[in-house]
Amino acid sequence: MKTAAMLETYPATMNVDRELLARVIDTLVECSQACTACADACLSEEMVADLRKCIRTDLDCADLCDTTARVLSRHTGYDANLTRAVLEACAVACRACADECERHAGMHEHCRVCAEACRACEAACAELVAAMA
Amino acid sequence: MKTAAMLETYPATMNVDRELLARVIDTLVECSQACTACADACLSEEMVADLRKCIRTDLDCADLCDTTARVLSRHTGYDANLTRAVLEACAVACRACADECERHAGMHEHCRVCAEACRACEAACAELVAAMA
Amino acid sequence: MKTAAMLETYPATMNVDRELLARVIDTLVECSQACTACADACLSEEMVADLRKCIRTDLDCADLCDTTARVLSRHTGYDANLTRAVLEACAVACRACADECERHAGMHEHCRVCAEACRACEAACAELVAAMA
Amino acid sequence: MKTAAMLETYPATMNVDRELLARVIDTLVECSQACTACADACLSEEMVADLRKCIRTDLDCADLCDTTARVLSRHTGYDANLTRAVLEACAVACRACADECERHAGMHEHCRVCAEACRACEAACAELVAAMA
């Protein structure tokens, strides 16, 4: 990822720690991809009927992570209220997806890897919210 | 939009009023398109330098509305906490974009139309949050 | 949708017929929402195992339609090569999804409604490609 | 990124080389983030009026890369026609964005970094299209 390199080139001042911000964006992007892949892997399992809720939380989490990564990648006209609300919603999606994937982690390796990505992302979102306070 | 027709075909029970839900989804989708178009129209204005913040809030609002419409279009494994958090974040984005667009509404017709879409969407998100309580 | 109203406010010249363009964007947005809803409805069917491919084509089609609607909503720095390539890819996604949904249309009403949206969208993309020639 | 790890867990056969596929997805995701960041950095430049087209190609390229990464992350019900069409449209977007960013690369470091990401992504899309033939 070129996230940190792009942040260094930003031509105006920023109120957020750039190293932390780059790390959070990268974690979001990683989580989104893992969730999209996990939803599809669940869909290919024989026992897909037991994975309906997992697929749904994967799809929601991927959408939230993508949108949050985009909002965080924009610094012009920065709005702390919006950033916080989006990070909080994303953390809820990540927690729900991690909880659901962990229930299947013993049986499905893709759920195990995805749960890791979601937990890391939940923590990253919370860390950035705390740093903004 | 086929939103209401699709909701009628959903093969399981739902806890939300379908008429309200369809209306909110349609309002989100309309707002997203207006914001994408407004960002581009701002970009084509001679005075684009005065519209930087407007373009940014347009882009954020479009992303939030798209994601919120997707989350609301999924009913399997419904999660009220996530739905509420996403609606609240989206309402913040809509309010910020409406506020910014209204500042330019007298001069730029696209900002006037977009502000209307954002205000309607902010109200729709709040109405659904209230109905879920 | 405010698509036509927003197109009228665009502050520069455009090479495309605005009425046609607004209609295609609205059709794309409608198709995207129908596909997201159909994927979720399929996920809630008892026979979800028979609908795996349908869910996948729904998800692909929703993503393509969203992206195509966004590209078409931007007129600044218009690039006919890109517009054509995106419309052609979107038409392929719509056709694949319509074909798949039609196979289940007799049994699942959501697939019947979604197939209609996809066929309309495939035709709209083709009409715009032809108008650009 | 957990892309390669997630591909290893996919529970069915795949017709594509997994190492190549993981690399292309990672390149797409990296390019999307760089384009979103470049659009915002351009927006913050004093000479934003000279960067309108660059912002537009950045936004298009980000949307195409996100959608292409999602389509490539799904293997269930694989459709070679769709994959090829999406990759070709994405390569057009990447080339257009690289061309535009390179024009400003001497003056704006964010355009230089973004152009690199777009060229790499254009090549990755072409490599995967060739591998599928």
C-alpha cells in the first residue's frame, strides 16, 4: 500500500497523526478484502445454509470498511464529527462480523482469517476515535 | 425504483415497516446520485477553489448513502445496532453536506438541488432511527 | 431521482443527450438496488444452496452498476473510451445476472423482478453505447 | 493484506493462478486508495483549477479499481467473460489516470506516486487478461 507515501505528499496541514492514520486506512482496506473473500468462500461451502448470517455480516462489513477508508483518505474540509460517527459505525460492523466469523473459525479457515482481520480493524477504528478525543 | 417491489418479495419476516424502509432506501439512493453529480458540477465551476469543501462533503455523503442503502437492503441476520450506527453516521454526512451546499445554493443551482436531497435524506435517516426505537 | 434536474444544472457543455443519460443512470441505480436486495433474498431462501451462482452474479452486477452510475454522473474531463468500456462491462454483468435470475424467476418472485431490472439495464447500457458511436 | 491467505482457504477449485490473482487484487486495492488520496490532495492544491481533469480521472479510477477487486475476490460461479470485460475497463481507467497524473508529476508529488500506482495496476490488469486467454 502507498497510503503512508500519499499522506506525506498531502499539501496542507492535518490534525491527525499521519502514521496512525495510514495504519488505520491499511487495516480497513485489508478487512474489506477479507470480508468480500469470506462471503464468497462461505457461499461455496456445502453447509452454506448455516452461513447465511456470516455472509450478510461480511457484506455489511466490507461496505462499511470501504466507505470508512475513503472518508479517512480525504483531508480537505476535515469534519471530526463525521469521522467519529463513521469510525464508530465501522467498529460496530467489524465487531459483529468478527463475532459471527469466530463462531465458524474452528470449521472454516476463511472465517478464522477474516475474524482476525475484523478484530484488528475494530481495534484500529477504536484507537483512532480515542486519538481524536 | 423497484425497492418496494423487492421488499414485498422478501421470503422471511422483517421487523421494520416495509413502506418506510423502501422510502428511506430510495431517498438514500437519490441523495448519493445528487452528491456525485454535485461534486462534479462544482469541479466544473470557474470558482472551483471556493468549492473545495463542498466537493469533499459531496464525496463523503455519496459514499455514506451508498453504503447505508446497501445495509438497509439486506434483511437476513438483521442487526439493529449496526443499522442504527450506520443511519446515524449517514445523517451526520447528509447534514454536513446540506449545510455546505446551502451556503452556495444562491449561486449554484446544483448545490441548491443537492442540498434538498441531503436534507430529505438526513430527515429520512432520523425517521427510521426513531421508528426503530 | 433528481438525476435529470442535476444534469440540467451542469455548468459546462456536454456531448451526450441529457435525457438519455439521465434515464440510463436511473436504470443503473434501480438495477443495483434490485441486485443487492435479490442477493439477500436468495440468502434467506431455504434452497440457498441452489442459488449460489445467482447471489454471486447479483453482487457483481450491483458493484458494476454502482460504478457505472458514478462514472456517468461525472462530465468534467469526459473520456469516451472509458465510458464505453465501463458500459460494456456493465452490460456483460447485467446480462449474466438477468440470465441467472430468469432461471429462478418461476420459483422466486425476487429473481423475476431482479431479472426485469437487469434486462432493462443491459438494454440501457447498449443504447448509450450506440448513441455514443 | 490477507488476500493470498484468503485465497488459500477457498473451499472449491479455481481456474486462475492464485499467486497472480492475489497480486492483482492487492495492486487494485493499492491503486484505489492512491487515487482517492490523490483526488483529495489535488483538491487542496492552490492550483486546483488546473487539476479538474486529474480529480475526475482519480475518482473514476478509484471506483473501477474497487469494483474490479471485488469481482476478482469472488470465485463462486466464475464468469470469464465478465472478469475480462471488467479488467479491460479497469485498465482503461488506470491508463487514463496514469496519463493525467504523469502530466503533473513534476509539480505534485501525490500525482507522481499515484501515477506509479496506476501504471502498475494497468499492467496487472493486462497480465491477468493475458493469463486468462
